[in-house]
Amino acid sequence: MGDKEDSKKNLATLLVTCPDRKGLVSALAQTLHGHGANILESVQHVDRHAQRFFQRILFDLTELHTDRLTLERGLGEVTERFEMSTRLVYANKRKRLALFVSKQEHCLYELLLRTRSGELNGDIAIIISNHEDLRPVAEQFGIRYEVFSITAENKSEVEERERTLLEELDVDLVVLTRYMQILSKEFLSAYSGAVINIHHSFLPAFIGGKPYHQAHRRGVKLIGATAHYVTSDLDEGPIIEQDVIRTSHADSVGDLIRKGRHVEKQVLAQAVTWQLEDRILVYDNRTVVLK
Amino acid sequence: MGDKEDSKKNLATLLVTCPDRKGLVSALAQTLHGHGANILESVQHVDRHAQRFFQRILFDLTELHTDRLTLERGLGEVTERFEMSTRLVYANKRKRLALFVSKQEHCLYELLLRTRSGELNGDIAIIISNHEDLRPVAEQFGIRYEVFSITAENKSEVEERERTLLEELDVDLVVLTRYMQILSKEFLSAYSGAVINIHHSFLPAFIGGKPYHQAHRRGVKLIGATAHYVTSDLDEGPIIEQDVIRTSHADSVGDLIRKGRHVEKQVLAQAVTWQLEDRILVYDNRTVVLK
Amino acid sequence: MGDKEDSKKNLATLLVTCPDRKGLVSALAQTLHGHGANILESVQHVDRHAQRFFQRILFDLTELHTDRLTLERGLGEVTERFEMSTRLVYANKRKRLALFVSKQEHCLYELLLRTRSGELNGDIAIIISNHEDLRPVAEQFGIRYEVFSITAENKSEVEERERTLLEELDVDLVVLTRYMQILSKEFLSAYSGAVINIHHSFLPAFIGGKPYHQAHRRGVKLIGATAHYVTSDLDEGPIIEQDVIRTSHADSVGDLIRKGRHVEKQVLAQAVTWQLEDRILVYDNRTVVLK
Amino acid sequence: MGDKEDSKKNLATLLVTCPDRKGLVSALAQTLHGHGANILESVQHVDRHAQRFFQRILFDLTELHTDRLTLERGLGEVTERFEMSTRLVYANKRKRLALFVSKQEHCLYELLLRTRSGELNGDIAIIISNHEDLRPVAEQFGIRYEVFSITAENKSEVEERERTLLEELDVDLVVLTRYMQILSKEFLSAYSGAVINIHHSFLPAFIGGKPYHQAHRRGVKLIGATAHYVTSDLDEGPIIEQDVIRTSHADSVGDLIRKGRHVEKQVLAQAVTWQLEDRILVYDNRTVVLK
């Protein structure tokens, strides 16, 4: 895997969305090729109903004829011509994560272990909690752990301190790993499209609190989990990934909670993986995941 | 399978539910054994929260010392003592089904094919529709097909004729295989616990009409289907079975409809199978499926 | 769906594989664009180990500046330059299928129903069997049904007659829907890459006969089915699709056979769908399915 | 969950297998009831082909009229009469586990975390490894960690020291969490039915070494994992649990290894859970898992 890591350094990802028109694919391919970039992966999607185009291009810069700035200027011309909204990410800058957690450790551990094994392509800069409980876990992995006690009174002031800290730490992505506090509109607008949460139900079923209790009461035969971007509409943000697990009449609420944990952590880790690989575009409150 | 079929003739199933108490299992086992019945399968469930007991016993009557009436009297004493609600079903009486359908054939075909192959332990007595469209399918399988045109004005009168027909045909179970009419309270109370519907969403998500359109708009990553008993609370009846299939941003509403069909037919067929095998008890608007 | 059908007429699919080199994506996109073709979908894959490139491009010919022949000549130049092996398919020519079947109807019905509902993008030209049993099914769907009795003695002569018939009927794809005869090398080489079979196990487990019996004996907790291209190495051809279903100690061989049917028919139908949509490339006895 | 824990102390589980005969269920139920034991759960299975009966009974001893010894004597009479092979386990004695591991941490972590959260009903007495690598993990959880370097020469002597240690620690169950050494016949016969391994393929596919490499070469569309009892026939022991995950042509061997990890840990944890709950009986090299 060492080779892979090294060879990754010269990679870049371009995410594009724009109104669908003829010649988009060709224009981008030609521009990249013209500058000596080598396209390694390309996935596209056209939403025919919305007449909208989406593309992810992974390319290698090793044999670039020009420099990055010139390439960016070249791409800029194309994106302007086609009214594209784009995101260009160089792989040599690893992404930095902040994990927010309360008292439950399962999602936190999953992300810590996947980061250590190299599955998650990012670095965990900090773990933030409203409780002391999980500090030992952070210590095991040598990650900084900060506790911010939140009350109705101090909330906006605390969030401001958190944001200052995240900025200092150059955080790209906030992941709520079963964090039991609601983030304010202000916080979310500062990290728009960069806060991922795991909700312990198969949304839009069982919105709100205690979804496993709700699921038990309704007698469903599958329970699920949903990873989504957090927006100011609680539990209504764009869905990134979902999965379910089979249950039966024999499962108590406690059993649902236990079974659900394993779905939650897998679904959240999958969503974070895609985010770190720059595979997700959002349009009309839905995600396009370009795998 | 011939042997199996023959050997089934002497079987009976006892379904029991009652408040949980000590000695239930022993009392039933002893009574059955005492009359010479041989217990082949026994599954039980205790809902500890509701303090309620559920059991399904499949037994062989071949070596009964007494006759069925005496056995029933013996069981009657036990069930009275423990305040049991019971259902005793002899396997030599095959169940009779009525399938209600509108214009979509996929669920109908699944049940017809599974009945013909012997997977479904019942006979289809009639197919009832509000449209002529699927008459050729019924004819292929040699099943009677009756059309009842329903309008707001004639609804109660038509339902009465339907009920008369179902009674004449000695129907035990009504299955709505994508039937696009709402049955009245009167109809449902006459067939309480004996009308199964397939809803084309993962309930309680996307209650009501056009669930695939709703699912598409919400951008979910899995779609599902739910088989449930029909009650007068639309889409709120006890859930028997559910399953899901993975979707993505690339799926149009049409794709969801196509994918969903295959889940719908499997889920409905599974629910009908359990019903015909007398495996389902309902309590507190939930099902206990004793497999 | 009418619109969709109409709009499909002007579509074409290009399947490409070649040694991986720089500039491939750009060259093809540019050539298509240069002739006025509009790229609707494009999926590619690079096998880094084998240094091999694979791509599927779906494009619209409606606004072609030139004619098809000129376009083909243009593409020909590119494919030669990059040593590409290509397949160009115009959507206005619907594919024609021959289904080979013995006595079991479940896979046959699945393909018949999916064809009728428009899910499968092809026409069933004929059903060929070594038994009379399923003729009524063919008649229900108005499909020609021919019986060829096969013995050790007449096999090569019968296969020749079958091949003549398939040629007369202009058949593109042969699907073995639980066909219990082994096709000869000669037959297979005439229909190389165009014969799909469903094997009732999760290959490579339980190769050969009676896989459900083998699975039962081994006590596996999942059974599966595998759709694959048929080659002269029995059960060793390139795998197109697989799926599994959960089983338990409580399942008899008969139960496995029943459960397996539903997996078999789904897996086979999925593989045939991809084949009809020109999504599959074969390399090194494996399939690349470009979805 | 505190209540649950307390209430568990008075529970016992009886596992039974014997030739199938009339009156078995009744005899056991009556005996337990006669001594004042309250049956909470009862699951049974009859293998009709092998004419063999299997049952698991969970019962509460709180209101026992007699003492445990008298109950055991009572049960002994029944088990002798029906030639039963039985296992009676009292819940107040928590099971003790030894985890054997080499260098990969994912399965080890899963069991450590599930034990800490109370999901696994046992205590980890020791972690044994042939490498130093994972000592820090053991330390994080406060578990003793012993390294035994194994060579061809010292193997039998080392295994003897391991067995002595396991005996001192009163270990009930050995779990191989990706342990890369083969245990000798002697070791296995000392812990017959008490050594569980996770094999990283969907057995019996890809027996032996490097199953993910084998799977990649064969081009399968699902990969899996298998938890099984270890016997002296390598990879041939009774299968306890299996699961799979979808793969595609786009997955390299490294991707398969990464994806597989998550299946491995879930499957192994599930098998260990059932073992600790005394739900597994082995017959004819297959498992009966009484859920």
C-alpha cells in the first residue's frame, strides 16, 4: 500500500455540476488532456428530469505539461462557459476531521479504527464532547479531546469557542458520532455541507427522538440507520447512505438498540469514506454519490 | 413431496396467546401428549414488557388415543384455566384464497405461480378485480375471474355482493395484490385479521399515495415494501413482513417502480405463506410471527 | 414510458477495452463530440494490475453532423491508434433471445414477465426445450416453442438443427433458464459470449450436480445462485451476477430448492438485463459490468 | 439493563439432542414444571431425515420447590429414558474466553468492545498471540496479554504451556480472531467444540490460504466470511454463521480485504454470542442454532 500512498500524492479530483448540455464531457476531458493530466476515473450522472449534469473526475498530475495554476485557469474557462459549479481537490492535502460525541462509543471507535488502518483517507484532529466519559478512548488513540459543557444559556458562546478551535485546527469535516446536541443555524452555515450525522432510524421513518422505541411500538420488521448532511431542518438534510437489519417480535427495545449500533457505525463510516474521497454532490436536498 | 402431502393430512396447528404465567408450556404439552398427539414443532414467545405469552404448536394426530372432539374438550379445559385465546386448525382442510387485483400483474403472478408449484399451502378460489385487464392471466391458470366496477355511489352495494360471493366460495383469506380500492369498515370487520395488503413502501415511511414518487423526492438510498393486515386505519395495520432493495441517485421514479415490484411480490408471498401456515398472532397492533 | 421508448431509437452504445494509456477518454469523447454525438452516460474502469482500460459510452445520435458510417470511420481511427477492441450497438435494433429450458418454469416465467412488462430490452424469439412440459407456458405468452429430444447419439446433429434455427431467427443471445443439457464446444464457440446460464449455487462452491444437496450436507448458512457465461469449462465461465439467501438448520433440501428458486430467477434476470443493455465486458475470465 | 442482569442469575439453559420419539417435549416440560422451574424460552428442531430431536430450554429457578441437585436428578431420569445427550448450564457462572490473535486487530477489537458494552455474555480472561504487536490493545482494555513464539520445533511444547495456562484461567471458549497458526489435534481434542475460528471466505469456496486473492482471481460478485468450530480437518469444521458483502470488478484484492474485515468481525461476533448463550448443538458436522 506504500506505493499506492505515494502515487496518490499527484492526484486531484474534480467535482462538477451544471445544467445538462452537449459537449460537457468532451470539453472537460480535452482540457485536462491538453494540460497533460491523465484521467484515471470518471463517473457522471445526468438527472434527466432536472436537466442537470454531475461528474467526478480523478486525474494524475505527474506528467502535467504546465503548472497547477495554468491548469486551473484552463478549467476555469470551461466551467464558466458551461455555468459549472466545481470543486477541485488536490490529494496531497489530507482532510482533517473533528468528531463530536456524547457518551456512546461505538461510532467513535469505528472511525478511529478505520482511520488507524488507513481505510479513511483523513486525519482526526480533535474529538469534542459535552461529557468527560470518552476521554480514555481518545487517549488510547492519541487524539486531543475537549469537553464543552453546553447549557441553554451558554450555547451560542460555546459554539463560537468550538468554531474558533475548529478553525485553528483547520478542520474540513465535522462528524457527529451520536452527538446528542443540536447545532445552531450559525454553526451549520459556517460548516455548510461539511457536517455529517448518523440518525438511528431508516429516515424518513421515525424522525425525532427515541427512534428505536418508535420502531418497537410500530412493530417494524427491519430497523435502519441513515447518514446525512446536517441542515437546520432537523433530520431532513440530504441522505448520504442508509442500511437496515432484520428484527422480529422477539426483539426488545434493548435488542433493537444493540442491533442498530452495528448498522449505525457501518453506515456512518461509509458516508464519511465517500465524503473524504470527494464523491458526493448535493442537489435539490438529495445526494449524488459518484462511485 | 407426495409423501409430505399425505403425511400432512393428520396434522393440526394450535395457536395460543394469553397472559404469561408459570406452567403454560407444561400444561399444553401434557394435554396433547395425554391424548396421544405427537408434538412436531413448537415455538413460543414471551413479551416480557406486556407480560404476554404466545405459542404455536404443530402436532400429529395419527396415533391419537381418543377422537378430535375429546382432544378439543381437553384443550378447552386448559385454555379456560389460563385465559388463553386459541386457534386450532386441522391441516386436512386446505385454506381458500380470494385475490383482489387492479391492473398490475406482478404480485398476482407470484401468488399464482407459488400456488401451482405447491409452495403456498392453499387454493385460489377466485380473482376479483375492478378492471377487465387481467382476465387472461386468470384464464391461463384456470381461475375464476370476476369484475366488480366500483363507483362512489355503488360501493357499499358492490362490496355486499363481493362478500356474498366470498362466503359462497368459503374464502378464508383475502389478499390485495396491488388492489387500488379502499375496503370499507364493514367489509374489513367481516374479514378481520384475514385481509393482507402489500404497500409499496417501507412503512411507516411514505404512507399514502405514490410512495415511490415520495421516496424519489426524499432521495432515500433504499426502497421497500410492507405486507400488513388491513385495518380501517389506512396503512396502519399490523406489519407482517418488510424488505428493502438498494437504490441510488441514478434511479428515476420509473426505476424505483421496477425495482420495487420484485420486493413487493417477495414480501407479499412471504406474508401469505406464513398466514397459510398459521404462524401469525396479532397483539397490540403488532404481529408475532412464530417461525 | 412511450417517450422513453421513442427517444431510445437514436441511441448507441460503445463498449471499449484496450491497454491503459493516457488520452483514451479524451480521444473518444472528442471524436464523438466532433461528429455531433451527445454523450449521455459514460462509465469506465481501469484494472491497474492488468494495466487495462474498459469503457461504456451511451450517446445520442439525433444531432449527428455526419452519418453513422462517417462516425464509425472516425471511431475506427481512434480504436486502431489505441489498439482498442470495441463493440458498437445501435439501440434501434432490438436484441433477440432464445430461451432454453427443461422442466422447471420459474426462471422462464421471470424472463417472460419481465419482457412483457418492458423491463427487459429485447424480444424472445423462441423457447427451446428437450421436453414438452412447458409448451403451455409458451403459448400463454404467444412464443414459439420447439422441442428437440437429445440423446447421446443424436446430440451433434440436434445441436446443428438448433443452430440453424437460431440463425434463421436472428438470435443474439441464448439464455439457459435451468436447461439440463450440456452444450457442446462447437455450439458454444458459435455463440461465444452470448450464452448465459444460471447455476443454482454460489460458485465456486458446489460445482457440478445437485448443489442444494451438497449445500445441505455441508450445513452452510446461506445458499446462492450464479449467472455466468457458458464456456466449455463447465461452471467455470465468467461470473456476471450472484446473490444469496439465508438458510438454517431447519431447512430441508426441499426448502433449499424452494428458497433458491427466487434467488435464481432474480440473479438470472439481472444478468440478462445487463447483457441486453451492453454493459458487460469479459477479460481474463472475469466480467467488468459497467453500471 | 441492571434488572436484566440481576434476573439472569437464577436462569439455566438445557440443551438436548436425542433420537426423535413421541413424548419428548412433554416429558421435559413436565419434569421442569414439577420441580417448580418456569420455562421462559423453548426452541426445538426435528431433523426428519436423521430422525433426530434438538431442544434448547431456558428456565427460571427462582421458585424451585426443590434444590438444583434434585432437579438434576429428575432431569437425569428423563434423559436416560430417551437416550438424550444433554448440557445444563447455570447462568450465574459467567463464561471465560481466551482470544488468540496474530497481527490483525479488527476481530479482536470487535469482541473487546462487545464485551465491554455487555453484548457478549462472558469475560475475556486472556489474549494469546504469537506476536507482540497487539499488546497495546490488550492494555487499553486491561486484559492480560501473553506472547508464545511458535516454531516447527517447539510447537507441541508451547501448546502444552498454553493449555496449562488456559486451565489455570478456567477458560471455557477459545476464539481465534484471525490467528495465523494451526492448532494441533491434541490441543483441539482438549477443547473439542470450544474453539471457534473466523475464515475469510464463504466456505466451502476458497478453502485454504489467501481466500481474497482466490476470490479476486475467480471474479466473484460477493465475498464472505465463515465462523466455524475448529476441527482437525482444516476449514471443514461445523459452520456456525456466514455472511457476504457485494463486490465488483472495481475492487482490488486490497479492497476485498478491507470490505471483508467488516463481514469477518460481525460474523465472528455473532457466532461467539450464540456460543455464550448456549444456543448451538452439533450433529453430523453441522450446527443447529436454536434462536
